[in-house]
Amino acid sequence: MAAKLHQSMDMNSVISASRLDLTFHTDDGPVNALSNVDLDISKGEFVSFIGPSGCGKTTLLRVIADLEQPTGGEVLVNGMTPHQAREKRAYGYVFQAAALFPWRTIENNVALPLEIMGFSAAERKERIRRTLDLVNLSGFEKKYPWQLSGGMQQRASIARALAFDADILLMDEPFGALDEIVRDHLNEQLLQLWDRTGKTICFVTHSIPEAVYLSTRIVVMSPRPGRITDVIDSPLPRERPLDIRETPEFLEVAHRVREGLRAGHGE
């Protein structure tokens, strides 16, 4: 079901999209990736984007991050263009794969953006210590990525994105390749990290339970061209043990997400 989603950007809004379109021009003709996307995300929210493969979830995240350029409409990040926000280091980005340099230790991987930004050695050391503690990787500073499990590598990637203390964390399906037990554990840890830091998190996922468990709001997207078909406010409490997934409230939200995805396919 379509809904009027965009409102004028208020004082608490950190990401605002208005009539956003993106068309890729390929040798086989134009590909409409995003169409008329309107959305506001407020400070401190945890917003998940869910939809079928190829619906534009990652593309939307990449537009916010200034990694793709829209062909229509506009996006504001902290009241700036995505390009200005990137120059101001307004966000950290966590990719689907951990993307750690194998020849660098974990602490040196986390240090990379700090080195680029010119932090002093003492400041880098303190930020590395603090962020590795946040993701429960204290004691693994001298290890190399190949010495860690996939889940630990992703936690190191999150630490790297947090190291320069941006207010916004953009996460592109970071746990999608992990087994269910590890994924559940990292979901719990991510919620704890969000609660401790107060970051605004935008999270792409294909998993309905993951989206419902993590989010304060769930953005449901249609098949290409990607449009927002529903935005669901979560009634769940901020503290969420894993067994909350068995409650009627959780199952009701999951049902609405599933219905939204089905409706999007039918349009």
C-alpha cells in the first residue's frame, strides 16, 4: 500500500529524501533503480530497508553515502548534500563483506580512516581501544583478519566505521553471509551498541525477522523500480531479548512486513 511518507525536514531529521529517482544508463538501455522515493529519518532511529533482490535497497543507501548520484529529486544528510556530508565524515559505512586489508592487523584496519583524517598517534590509539571495546574485540588488536571468524571480521568492520565517531552508521546487509546462530548474536550486539552510542542506523536486509528485531522503523520497498510501499513503526520496546521474536507483537509486525512485500510484488 502506498503512503505519503515525506514531510518537510524537521530539527531532528538527519536524512531526508524527496522525490528521489535514479536511472542507470547501460548498453542494454536505461534501468530504473529508484522511483519517487520520499523519506525522513530522525536522529537516533534504527531504520531497516527490506525488499526483494534488485529493488534498490543498497542503491538508496549508496545515494545517501554519495557513492551513487541520483538523476532526480534530492537527498539531504544533516542538512547537507551527500557529497558535503561525505567530506564532513558525517557517516560510517559497513559493506556486505568486511573488506578488511589482510596484511593489516585488526587495530591497523580500524586505524585506517583515522590515519587518512590525520588523527595523532595518541588519539588513534584511544579511539581504536574504545571502538574495539564497543564491538567486544578487545584483546584481538594484534590479530590479522584471516585469524578471526567471519562474525568477528564484521565486528572489526563496524569498529572501523565507528572509529571517527560519525553520528550516522550505514550498514549494507552486513550479516547476510553468516550462519543463523552468529547472526542472532551479532543482532543482539548491534542493538546494544546502538543503545550505548545513540547513533542513527540505516540497515539493509533481506531478512524479515532481522528487520523487525532490530528496527524502530521498517521501510518496505517494491521490486524495481524501487519505491517505498510501506513504512512501519515498531511497537516493540527498546530492550529486545531474542525471545521477543516469539511474541504476538513481533509476529504482527512481521506479518505486516510480509504483506507489504507481497503487495509490492502485486503492483
